[in-house]
Amino acid sequence: MSEAGTANEGTAPLHRQEPLPPERQPVIIAALRTPICRAHGALKQLRAHELLAPVLTALLAETGAGQSELADVVIGNAVGGGGNVARLAALEAGLPVTVPGLTVDRQCGSGLDAIVLASRLVAAGGGVYLAGGVESISTAPLRAHRNDDGDPAFFSRARFAPDSLGDPDMGVAAENVASEFRISRDRQDEFALRSHRRAVAAAAAGAFDREIVPLDASGTVTADDGPRPRLSEALMARFPAAFVESGTVTAGNSCFDADGAAAVVITSLARARELGASDALLVLGTETAGVEPRLLGIGAAHAAARLLATRGEPAGTVDLVEFNEAFASQTLACLDSLGIDPLRANAEGGALALGHAYGASGAVLVTRLLAQARRTPDREKLALAMISIAGGMGTAALFRYARL
């Protein structure tokens, strides 16, 4: 791994070498998501709380958890209008006014970090939590600074790092990673094309059906609209560099902005058994790391490397890997750094095909892991979720799928 980014040692991980008692062992017993649709497309009329509320309702119906026993609703969101979308969505879903809500912002990592936080709350004292993320890029508010004369100066994204460290746009940062880690254009295009083909095949086989909550948005929306069945090597090669002249990062090997929501039910192992859950993802540990902002895409690799090392699990022992494919360059750089064969990651496609709904994407990773693990419920599996984050960070979470 390049020495260009140094992991932040200040984050306190959830992991413990000794097993937690059943009353405090966090487990995920259900995970659902909306269709993920291109921004300003099929879901453009639904605001963030309207995307999320049906997922929360469906999760409670699936698990049998009582509304009144919910300790909190913890939701990630990156470009919303402020306020507290977790609380708003909980009330929109008809949860009792006694159920609070907490909104988390770690940009692209928000959905996964919301799940991490809820897991730590369970480990600290039990309880039942709804956790995940949501993003409505289509309805996100316009943002502006106030000039000295009081007039607004609109901007497209927040600042993530001071000028002294560099604060590149996401596409430029992806080019930085491609250059630093020598990720060729051919490899990026090949990986992106494979993501689309895997997602198209998975959708055709019905692999996403059970995890998707249909939405009413001027008609019923039941499926993702990103995967492109006609994408080919020849078409991929025609895309010009999108962010840096003569660069390797293109619209074809980059994700697209999307709207969507995903959430999970997290509780203790003991409570899961009382609810009659037959299987779960046991949360084994989590890590968040910091790296140089100019190489922000490598953050997930630092977090995952520390997590796997602390747990004593070589990367080769992980059965299921879900990485948020914001750009093919950063995905390949992280997988290479960890020694994970790219063919093993994102078995049914990722954000290059499905889209990147910022605050929801980390929760989508966990939803996908549980869905894939349940296809072969007769054996335990190690599962890893990873996401790189604007500003030079990354979050990783390690799970074990098991029958209860």
C-alpha cells in the first residue's frame, strides 16, 4: 500500500477479541432498500424522508419488532437540507412519537457509519435500532455562502479539506489514485463493464427482488434503473477522459448520482432469538481511518487493513466483499492494496452499475451482503463492507453470517 495516506489512529473500534455476551452482541437480522434510480429520474418527486419511510415500515413488518421497543432510528445523509431526516422519516413511517431519530453525516460513508454507530450502541447496552442511509439528490436543496454584501454565492459541494492539504473534486481525486497506484484505463473499463454485466445478470435472475421495497412515485417503481445491458468494450473505449485532460477516469468507469434508501434492523443476539430470527450478520468489528485528502479513494483500504489485522483475519478468508464503486480506479486500488482479487468483490455488481446514492450507499453494501449470504444459509461466511469517503477517510465493517 502507498505511504501517501496515513491511517488515523484516533478511532475507537467496536472489535473485541473476546466474544460479547448474547445480550450485547450486535446482529443484523433484516436489511432492505429501495430501488436505486438515477438522480432526476424515476424517484425525483420523492424527498429523502419519503424514500426512507417505506423501508422502515417494511423492516418492522419483516422482523416482528415492536415499534415501541425501538431505542432509536440512526440514519446517514450527505446532501440533504439539514434538520433531522431520521426523525422526520420515523414519523412519516408512523412510528410512535416516543421513538427518537439521529442523522449522521460522514458524506459517502454516512449509511455504513450509521450502522456502525447503532452496532456500538447495542454493544454498550442492547436495544433494537433501525439504521441505514438515504439520499435524494434530485430534491437536495441549493446551497450558498453569504457574500460580504449579503448576496448568496451558490456552490455545488461543501469543502472537505483546507487548501494546505488539497481539496480535489471527486473525479480529480480518482485520477490521483489511478496515477499513484498505477491503475490503467483498460483495467478500469474492464472492471466497470463487469459490474454492469453482473448487475444485469443478477436482476434477470431475481437476485434483488427480495431486498427491494417498491415505491410509489408517479407509478410503482420496483427495480434499479442503472445497469446497462448493451454496454460493450467498444462503447467503453469511446468515453473521453471526464475530469483531467488525457486522464483515465471517464463517465463509463465512474458511478452516476442516484436516489435511494437502505436500512437494517440491529439488535442483540439475545433479542434476535426472542424475535424468532433464524439467521443474522453478527457484527465482528469496525474501523474508520483517515488518509490524505488528495487520495481520498484509498481510505477504505486503510480501514479494512487495520480491521482485518486486529481481528486476525487474512483478506483471503473473507467470503463476501462489497465495496462502494464510486470509481473503478479507487475500487481497484483498494482491492489491490488488500490483496483481494477484484473478481471476488461485488459479485452482483456495484455502484458503477447501480448508482451512488451518497448517504445510502454504505447501507446498500450491508443489504447486499445479507442478501447474498442468505442464498447459501447452510454455511457460515465472513463478509466485509468497505467505503471510501470524501475528505480522505474510509470505513469498513466485518460480519459473520450465521444461523441462530
